[in-house]
Amino acid sequence: MEHRSRRWALKAGAASLGAVAAGLLGGCSASGPATATRSASPSASGAASSTPPAPAPSASPSSARQYPTRAQILSEFKNQRTGEFGLEVKGIELGLPTATKSAALTFDACGGAYGSGIDHALLDTLRDHKVPATLFINQRWARSNGAAMEELVADPLFEIANHGTSHAPLSVAGQSAYGLRGTGSVGEAYDEVMGNQKYLAGQYAVDARFFRSGTAHMDEVSAAMCRKLGLIPMNFTVNLDAGASFPAATVAAQMQLLSAGSVGIGHFNQPESGTAKGIALGLVAALDSGLEFITLSEAW
């Protein structure tokens, strides 16, 4: 599958590339990159919410996917070289397959003390325009929003994807992104992926097909591990909101960068951000131009 390069270009007066990159972590903070370091602490990134998840149907044993065991993954990957670490390493998909004529919107819910909100206005905008989206959900967010999870799982407009268990960058050597330490071994990387994969299946009968790590960073071994587990490591070509830190006008401008084959990333866990208003403005122009949107699974 041919990768499409990420379109980092911003309209005049928008934030610098560094701010865009740091914003990937900002979706888990209270007010964007300025407070992102708070969610990087072990207590913030690993602690589950005290709010229990709402009851949900369990996955049927007969339909549950069979994954390689932890021991099998350790045996296959423990001696492999880490390779590059970043947003665009070998094995990660960025855009949709080359021949795809539509674009895809993806939105993350990072969870944790500063990232467990719900942007109802954004979700309503997508519903009003009947625009599908793939929602990457972290286990911490799901545990804090059981009732909302049930609604999202039941809504055919949305596809649920895996955004990790503790929102850690996926690494086998403890590499960090934006001050957030990644998983430190093959076993920890497996647990970060499969902890949430099994949670989504057991609580909501969701068989997620795509994985995006915390901060969207991973190394080559971790990307290969995801593939072995039957998951597609998925990043993006257009950063729509820089971790929910962009104002609405900038989000709307970023929407103009979408075209056939694009994958946009935003966040739906920061209701006080400019994301919802910006997406609403940008969607009108995108739809008027004839651009169509699909979920990731419709392209693979």
C-alpha cells in the first residue's frame, strides 16, 4: 500500500509545525499544549476513572477474533531491531489506498484526567450532515463514558477504533514523544494494544480493525506487531486541530486541505475547543466541493 505524505501546510498566521506536533498530546489536556505535560505523568496516564462503565453486551465467543498470544508475540519480536520511531515509520498507514476517491475523518478520545470530555457539538455536526467518521477511543475514555460508548457503538455512522489502553506512545525501548514515555518492551507494547482491544470486544462487542497509539508515535517493531495482531496502524495526512488546540478558523482552514485519499485527525474529547465549530464550517465547504467521506474500514 502506497503511503501518502502528510500535509502539514497551514494557512497564513496559523501555528508553527512545532505547535502542530505538540498538539497531538494536547487533546488529553485541559487547554491544549500549554497543559499537555499534566497528562504525561504516570498517575494521569495510567489511572482509570472512578466512574464505572455502563453495562454493555459481551462479545460472542463464537465471533471473537483469535489473536496471537502474548507469549507468541514476545517470541517473534523480542530480538528484532527497534527501527525508526515517529509518526511516519514503516508499517504505519497515513492516507487511504491510492485509488480511493473519498476522504476519511478520524477523531481521537484520549481519556485521562484532562481528556475524558465529550464534544457533543462535534458529534451532532457529523450526524446532521450524515458524515461518517472513525473514532479512536482510549480505554480510559471508554471507562469514563460508558453510556456515550453504548450510543457511539450503536450508531452506524461511526466506526470504533483502538487508541490504546493508557495512551502511551508505542515503543519497545521506552522512547518518548512530547514528554510522554512510551512502552518499554515488546510485552508492554502488546499490553497497550491488546488491553484495550480485548476491553472493547468484551464490553461492547467491538472488533476494532485500526490502532493509533498515544501521540500517534510508534517504532517499526511495534508497527509490525500491530500488523501481526491483525490491526492496521493508522495515522493521518492532515492534522485538523493540533490536539484540539487550534481555534475554529484554523480548523476550518485545515479542512480545506482534505482531498481524495486524505485522512484527517481531530479530537472529540475537548468540548471547550474550537474543533466542533471549525469542523462544522469546513464540512460545508468540503461537501459543497463534492468531497465524500467514508470510514477507514470502507477503504480496506
